Amino acid sequence: DAKTTQPNSMESNEEEPVHLPCNHSTISGTDYIHWYRQLPSQGPEYVIHGLTSNVNNRMASLAIAEDRKSSTLILHRATLRDAAVYYCIPFLTGGTSYGKLTFGQGTILTVHP
Amino acid sequence: DSGVTQTPKHLITATGQRVTLRCSPRSGDLSVYWYQQSLDQGLQFLIQYYNGEERAKGNILERFSAQQFPDLHSELNLSSLELGDSALYFCASTPGGWGEKLFFGSGTQLSVL
């Protein structure tokens, strides 16, 4: 299974951009990269996902390295409501591993007022 | 509101007992995932169903079983419960296509005393 590496924690100030990195050097060419976040006592919430090219939505942007070994989730202007655990997850699409979304430890994002 | 409904929200039971957790996916979604989240293990993928058939299996114990019914709702059965089974159990659904995003329910908090 593909493995991911994320910083344990990051901090940001409100209204500033945040760049959350993720290394996923073992994913295959057809595995998607998903990002979810989780607030305390809530279910994970989808943020964004992509395959090869950069992606944007109303919540965030996802920048995927050309070699696909890493990606960066970008929150353009952090708010206090963005404080959460952020998970970078490869969506495996090969063989018996299809559909497995395995969550790692994630990055705890703290946003300061 | 993700559109995924989990019942009950809280469940308290004793060791050795059996419980059933229920999940109703979003309207039109064919695929259901089950996850277990405990403080020391993080989010663990248990099992995935697609249109009634098991599609992927994770770290699901033999004491646990699941199924997806013709109306697409799913049940997770936990038997011979142990103290260590106390956790938040999440269900997620997705239309079932290639690499699509997951929508998570708010979870069932299981406490085994």
C-alpha cells in the first residue's frame, strides 16, 4: 500500500496562507491524492482531490508535483474554522487495493487569531 | 450535513455483547466504507461495499462483520465485544466511481464497559 508522510503539526495566523505538505512517493500512476480534514468529534470532511494537474475549489487548492511524489494543500486565507487535522490520502486504484483510503496520522493545524 | 446517516449516535454496552451499527448512504451512492477511530490507532479502514458486494477489506477483526443490503444501507456487526473495541465508528459513502470523494457520517460512539 502507498504510504504518506506529513508533518505532525503546523501553525498559522488568521488571514495568512497555509501550505500543508505531503510526501507520497510510492503511489502508482493511477492513484488519486485525496485530502480530508477532521474537527474534534466530527467525521472527516472532504477538502479536495486530484490526479496529475493542480486543482482548485472553494475550500482550497491542491498543487501536485510533476513526478507525483508529493503534493501541497493550500489554504489561501486561514480562518479559525480551518483549525483541524488534515489528512493526505492516496486513493488506491490498483487490483485488490482498489478503493482503500488509509488514513495516516495527519497534520494538526493550529490557527492563531 | 453530509447526507450520510448513522444510528445510533451513542451506544453503551458490556463486554461479551453484540451490537449492530447502521449506516444509510447519500441518495444514489452505491459504495459504503466503514472506519474505526480510537485515540491510539487513529482512523482505521475496516471494509468497503459496492452495490451489495464486498470490494475491499482492511483491518477488520473476525469478530466484526458487515453487509450492504439491496436498499444500499449497511450494517456493521460487532460481537464478543472487548474493552478495546470502544471507539468512534464512521461510515462514508461515495457514488462508487473512479477515485471519487467520500462523504462521512457523524459516527457512532461505542463504549464497552
